[in-house]
Amino acid sequence: PDLTGHEKFALGNVKYNISRIHVTAVELPSASISLLPGSGIKLMTGNASLTIDMNWSIQTWMFKDSGRGTVHISKVFVTAIISTPLDNTGRMSISLTSCQTTSGDVDIKLNGKT
């Protein structure tokens, strides 16, 4: 979905819109799944990366600008624990018990209209 909003700063309001958000690349060079006896599943990714392309626009009382942008997030580490208990009918249910995420680098490139 698009991201639209405004922020207040000392010099006035800034309206922004981020649209046409597309994930263009996902790399999971180190991923693992392991069973946790009696409790569920542990999912881990290490050194993952993600690239997102988007349109952006910004407007203030002084100026407005828009263009394309790319966000590249790298050195992403995720550990998630998913529990898989049985409900009262005997069917398995799935619930996220815990999730920890860290990211090392975020590179943002914004290109204005030419």
C-alpha cells in the first residue's frame, strides 16, 4: 500500500507520499529451519538483503518535488519462533511466539524529476 502523511517541523508542515512500492530483490544467503521439540519451529536468516523501488513526492510551503527512489537494506538478521499447539479440536494452530530482527545498513537513493 501507499504511504501518505504529513509531519510538522519548526518551519512548517511537510506532506509526503510514497507510492508504487515494489520489492525488486530478496537475498537469503543463510537461512535455516529447525524443530523445537514440544514447542514449535525456529526460523533464522543471516546476512539477508532486500531492495525496494518506489515513487516519492514531498510538498512544503516553499517547494515541492517528486521522483523515483530505491532503498537497499543489507546485513539483515531475523530469528523467529513459531509455536504450533493443537487447538481443542485437535487441529494444529500457528502463532508467532517471538521475533528478533537487526539490520546493519540502509542505503536510500532518491532521484528527482529531470
